[in-house]
Amino acid sequence: MNLTFEAVRKIVQQGQNVTDLKQKIDCNYTLQIVENYFPQSSKEKLDQLLCFRVSDGYAKMKALFFRTPNPDFVQLRETDPLVKYPLIKVTSFRILGRPVEGDDFPILILEFERLQILEKIIGQPMSFKSYVANGYQNPNGATSLDDYEFAGIDDLLFSNHKSQSIGYNQPKNTIQQNIQEIPNKQEDKPKQGIKISLSKTKFQKQQQADPPQTELVQQQQKAQVQKQSYDQMAQNQQFQQIQQNKNNQDQLNQQQNQKKQQLRVQIQPQQQQQQQQQQQQQQNNQFNNKIPNQRNNKNNPQIDFFPLYQINPSFQQPFRGRVVKVNEIKSYTTKNQKDGKMFGIQVIDEENLVSAMFFDSAAEKFHDYIVQGRCYIFSGVLVKPAKNLEQLQKIGCLPFDYTFDQNSQIIEIDDVPGIPLNTFNFVKLNSISQQKVGSIQDVVVVIKSSSGVKEFQQKNKDEKSTRIQLGVYDDSLQEIEITLYGHLAQQYPYQVGEIYMFKSLKINEYQGRKSLQNNYQTSIHFDKNQKEVKELQNWLQNFDGKLAEPVSKIKLISELINESNKCELDQNLKIYSDVRAQLVLVKNSGTLYYQSCTNCLKKVTTELDSYFCSSCNLTLKEPKYRYILNCKIADSSGNIWVSVGDQQANQLIDIPANLLKQLTDEGKEKEKNEALSKSAYKEFRFKLTSKLEEFNDVKRVKHAVQSITPISNADTQAILNQIEFYMKNI
């Protein structure tokens, strides 16, 4: 009753050669149901199907069954994760969905036969995608029930139910002959390498349940079982002798520790304190010497581990994975005014990602030992239901909090090729402009420029931090700026022309231009073997160095009005817009300019023959006059009033504000109106900000001009070039 070796691989290959998805495929595969599978489908379809993942001991794939009244299968569907793992013999199936190269696809099992129900998974099957990436190899796989020890399984139980046959049409009555004997559960777990034989009582019960066989076959089976029993007795005696020697050694060590404890009690108080300090120093030295030894002897650690998806609060066992992110160690203060230190890591295995924390002594012990990108076996971790489930779901982590203490064990192992560097969902840079501000994105980019690492003073803090600003681009020919803060600014050299993978960058926007920056979730990776990196490297070899001009959508004024109405619902919302419009009118009545400080340019107050600036605490004889204009602009869809400051107003009016005041004081209205209307009906490109403001207890949306650019033939040609470029690259 062995599992069918490489059955999943054969099913995928059969599915790739099928032209008709409704075709029934006959087969003869023995598989094991290992976990539930919940497809994104309608409730009606889920009510008609049972969805699981099946395994051949090495790889697993998605399999759907028609609902059956069999209580064992109904109970499986209601249990997540599974606690029982049936063996089934599949005789026919159908492909559901077009196969994807390098990945599996769901199949509908039409006819199958349930053989036995196990309480452990045979082997440690990985996803088919990881199995392909690992060269169709799984060092922890198992092809038969006799291989369970190699996979670290030491406890197998079978139900007393007879094998049943369940088919798509009418159930079949089949007889399983010459079924191999299956190891029974032992009270003591065997040491790895010792095979378990079937006890006489179990063998007799199995004989009674099996169909009648010939006398010769029964005699051969009886002789084989007796021989296995003799071998088991000899191996058990050897195992007991080893265990007895170990117990004697433990007793001797315990006696020595008791003698040391008695001597320690006799030490005087002052000498006792010195002795404790020396012992603490020795322990620290011992730990510091222990870490390098673990790294030097990391080839074959004798620790059994489990996949991350099996680790939960009720099953806190060792697990293996790659560290994809190590945060900085930080200080914190509790409500009881106790100071401590902490840092976090993210660990990934072949399929899942988890987030773990270290506090106080554990943080100091492990922070310098754990290196991003390396593989470890973790044990002694405390697992609890997640407190911040929503945050973990955003970064794709399992819904549990993992906490290490100083007694936890972390052992570095050789690199595992089947474990990826991280889980990425890369987007092109030309799509960033369409994404929401604050959303998290992954990108793979080429470094174009670097500002170098610089120090700056953090707001509301006495500490200084570091940052670096990188100009980057990708094969979408779009350039964008990435700002990195803290230790990430110094993690890599970021040389021009190098390719980096950024995980979980946050989208920012300033004056209508979007950029990317790191946050506490961000990690950076440098791997030439990544598929996307290779594709970008090949593209870079033929790149001519010409990038697309920055894209900024030009809005109609009607679109701006509709979008700015959102500001009335959110007082903190600020909208950036580009419009191409004509200057229709400059309002020549009311306030055209204001009196400002010559130092800070803020408004001053009049005091008899002088002017006072409250910001600078200065008294001025003469102020500086600055424009503040109200202008109407219009395009084919509508018109709006905008506020224009001094710098932008000087582009519309040739004379400065103090000369306009002089014309007003002298009553030269004609010259004044000519100056204000000089740019009337000329077309400009206006960059605007729209925000809700309150004046005299009246709230209204104010549109302020940030910059004004005259429209020229070259500008029009640049727009046409952009249209032509994007039409070619659609």
C-alpha cells in the first residue's frame, strides 16, 4: 500500500497534454489527503464539492471530490487543520482549468477508493511549485508507509474502518489483496533508524479482517512477522543499553551539580558575590563561543521540524525557514516605567510567512546572531493568536504571534534552495501613478542616481537619523524616487546600474508627484538569480538610456470641480491637479497686494509711521509689497477662481507690486488695468492645490496656484511624443 511516487508530477504532465478539459483520465495512483483547500467560488458550488490537497509523499496539489454521505470525509471538511489524513486510491480524474507551466491546477477526482485513515502525514510534502523549483526533489519526502521514520513521523494510527470504494457513478465493491502489513503504534517512540514490526495480536486481528488467502501465503507472512519480531527484540535491547548508559551519565552529572551547590553555599557573602559575577562572565563567554560553533557545524542538526502552516498555539514545535527581514533593535518603556529592548524578524518557508518578536534578554542574545537571507531551525517559540490580525494579513503572514525568549534555540543550517528569498508581488513603475497614496508595493529596479547617506534631525526627537534618496527606473521606462530611512539607508552600497528588489515600499505624494519610501515592513534584497532580476538584466543590455518624461495627468476643470467636492467631507484632504487653461480675468478690485516683512515676508501691522512684524519682533520703516491676486481661468469644460501668490503673479504682470500700488495711489486706472490684463486670454499650464478653508465662519474650497508654465509649441510636441510612446507600448 505504498504511495505512488511522483504521482502529482505525472498528473500535472497528463493535464498539460489534455486538449479537452471535460475528458476523463484513467489512472492508478495511491495518494494521501493532507489539508483542506478553500477555493474562491460561490457557496452553491462549495456545497456540492469537497476540496482538499492531496500528496504523493513529495509534492501536493489541489483536488476536488463530489460530496459523499461518508462521515469521515464530511468531518474532514469541517476540520481545519486536519487531524486525520486518509489514504485513497484514485482510478480516474478530470482537469479543472488550464494548466500553468511550473504550477499545479485543481483536478476533479471522479473515482477513488479509501484505503486507510492515518493520524500523521507521510513525508513532508511541499507545494508543486516549490517542488519544481527544487528540481523535482524533496529530501524530506516519503514514498511509502515504511519511510515514515525518514520523514520524522514516529506515531501512526489507523482506524478500524474497512476500506470503502467511492465512485462518481455507482460505488464499487473491490477486494484489496496482498496488502502490506502496517506498523502499529508503540508506547515508546523508537529511535530514528529502528523499524517497528507488527505485534502478534495486531497481526491476528488483521488476518481476521482480510479476505481468505492460501495457506502458503499465510505461512510466509507468519514467518516474515516472526523474523521482524526477532530483529525488533535485538534492536530494542541495543536501544535500552544506550538509554541505560545515558541515564547513568545523567545521574553522575546530577551528583556533581549537587556537590557544587553544597560548596557554593559555604562561600562567604562577599566571596559569593564575586563568584556569581565570575560565573555570569563565564556563561556570557560560553554563549559567545557557542554561536560560531553552531554556524561552523550547521550541516546536520539533529532536530525534527514541521512546516509553518502546522505551527499553532496547540502545536508549538520546531520549524525551519529563511529569515527575510531583521528589524533594528529598539528600546521601549512599559507602563510601569520599566525599560527594555526588542526587535522583530520575518521567516518564510516553502509556502508561508510568519512574523516573530524578541524582547529584553532574548533580543540582546539573538539580534547579532540572526542574519537576513540565511536559513535556521527555530525551537522553543511561544505561539499565540494574533493581536493585530489585520496588520499581519496586509503583509501576508499567518494569523499568529510568535515570541522567542532567552531559552529558545536557533540553529543556522545550510541554505535550502526550495525556500524563496521572500514572497514578492512586483509592479511596474509606470503603474505607481495610478495607485493610491499609502498603499504598499513591491518593485525591482535599476539604480540611476544616489544622494549618498546623509544625517538629519528627526522631528519631535533629540536623535539624529540617516536617509538616502535614490533615483530608480525599470523596463517600463519610468523613473521614480525612493527614500530610505534608518539602517536600510546603509544596508547596501546602492551603486549606479545595480538591480535591487524592494519589498513593501509605501507610496507618498508631494505636490502631485508620487514617490516611494520605506516603512517598518520594508526589506531589500539583492539576488541575481531571481527571475525578474534576470529579465531586467537582459533588458538593460539593450537599453539606449532614454527614459519617458514624467507623466502627470492633465485634468479638465470640470473634473477638478467634481474631485474637489470631496474636500468638503474631509477637512484634511488636499488635492493636487494639473490643468491647461486660459487666463480669463484678473480681478482689479479688492485686495491686490499686502504689506509684508522684508525678512520673513509675512504680513505686518501698521503703527503710526512704522510697521511691526510679530513673527520677527521687528519694527520697519517701509514694508515690502507682495501680490495676492484672484484670477479666473477657464477651459472647454468650465471655469474657476484661483488664488495667485506673488511669485506666480509676477509671471502674469510685468510690473512689481509696489509700482502697481503707486499707479493706484496716483489714480492712473488706465495704466493699472493694462498691466493687469496683459496676460489675458493666454494659455498656461497651472499646478493647483485644492483644500477646504474657513473665512469669516464660511467654509469653501480654495484653489491655490503652485506654479504657472506658459504653453509653447515645444510643450505641445512633448505631449504628442508621450502619446506616441505609450501607444507603441500598450
